[in-house]
Amino acid sequence: MDDATFPKFEGVWWRGKVEVDRGFIIEPVEEELIQYNPFDFYFPQGKATREQRSLPYLFLDVNADNIEDVAAFSQRFGVLGDEKKFRNPNWFKTLFPPPDETPKEGLLLMKIPPETQRIEDLGLTAEDFLRIQRWTPSGQTPDKDLCAPMQIGTFKNAQQAIRIAVDLHRASTESSDRVKAEAMRSLLGTMISGKLAAVRPRLAWDSLSQQWITHWDTWSLVGAMYLMLLFDIQGRGNILTCPWCKRFFLGDHSRTQYCSPNCQNSAKVNRYRKRMSVQEGKKETSKKKKGGTDGKKKQRESRTV
Ligand SMILES: [Zn+2]
């Protein structure tokens, strides 16, 4: 996607203090969950520095075998969300609104600014109003009830699935076998599309920037991550693994290798040291060679010891 036209995204997820209890990450009820925008942690190619890595890659950094690591991630970004609660009775009503449904009164009026409480002020007829209102329920937003205690196993499985998706994408890009690459892409498409059922676009007006933006209703944090992957896969950047720290990141340039100048420097220093030690080694052997018969004698002596 072109950087200039990349739309402004927003979404809502919740985070707060967490506790670890018998294999679960719990957000204690007495601690208030704070709403944040997970898309603040999405950096499309060309929009950020190499060090600003997006949420799916930060998720993959977590050592899921270490519960403290999982807790630290959950404290920063919230739990992943209870998949059992991923049900919205009104989700499908958009497709098939029952014709005889009685609209709930006042549902739309709540959304209308107080200075224009009358539908006539908006230039709507009562009939128009009913029509709009009938469709309104499908626009329900998810709430923080989704943030139920999370089992470590759930976290591990979700992480494994995202790793498979990233690996599949990279393998399909690198494969020279066209048939195999096609098969991998088809699998990836099916997999990601299934996960994208947990996000839904909403048209929202951003009064701050005075423009229409896309708000993503998010029924699981993982859903938001798959959406970010979708854009990264479609974009011009490459999802890479840093040869030094082994972390995933989005390469901003066709020649990009390392996730950060830090890793690039560390690898450079390491290469230099290796080269130096090889040269030292060579010097040592040539010294021994210069030692001539003495060296050989010593070797023989040491062998007999
Ligand atoms: Zn690195």
C-alpha cells in the first residue's frame, strides 16, 4: 500500500495490572483496565524507523515458556481476549436484517449530538430514521468483558499460529518452486482470513484531524495482529529475521539485513573479532613453522608424554 494513502487506523483494547495464578494471567477486578489503541503499535513500511517494530513481532519476541515474560507482555498490551466471548448476536444482522424487527428506541438518538436531537434537524424523515435505526444494532462495539483470564496455553498457541503465518509468508516469498509457493500462499490466505473474522471496520469521524478514519472493532488482540500482518504481507516491506538477535521485523529496504543499527554494529564487531582471531591463529602457526625442527621435536615430545 502506498505510504501516503495509508489510512489512519484506530481500535480499542484494554490493559492493566496483571497477576500470575496457576498458569493463568489475570487482570484483577479491583484494578481498572485502561483503554488504548493497539494500532499505535503498528508501523507500516516507510512510516517508521527499523527499531519501531509492530505488535505481531513484539508478540513473537515473548518467551512463552516463561510465565513472567508472558505477564510482562500482557501488562503492556493486555490479555489476548477470550475467544469463547467472541460472539456478537448482531454481527450477521447486517447481512439479513429481519424486516419486522422493532427498532430499539433512542438507540440512534444517543449518537446524535445534543444540539440536534430532532431528526428533522438532520434532514431525515421518520421513515429514513427507522431504516437507519434497524441497522444500528450490527454496529455494536466489543467491550472489555473480552479481557477474561488468559491461560498460558492459549498464549502459546496464538503465538505459534502467528509464527506459522510469518514463516509461511517468508517461505512462499523465498521459494523458487512456483507450485509450492502457490500452495503456501493459498494456505496462508485461508489461515489469515479466518483470523480476520475477529476484526471489523467501522467508519469513524476523527474530529481532531477533521477526517474520516477507519476504526477497527477488535474482538481479540490477536485479530488486530493479523490485520497488521495482512498489511505487511501486502506491503512492499519484507518480514525478516535479524541475523544477530533473531527477532522478526519489517525490512524497510531491499538490502536491509539487521533489525537495528545496534545489531548491525554488533555483527560487524563480531566479524572483525573473528577475522582477527583467525589472523592471530595464522600468525601462531606460521611462528611454529618458522620454529622448524624445534617445533616438530616439541610436538613429538608432547605426543609421547
Ligand atoms: Zn537485531
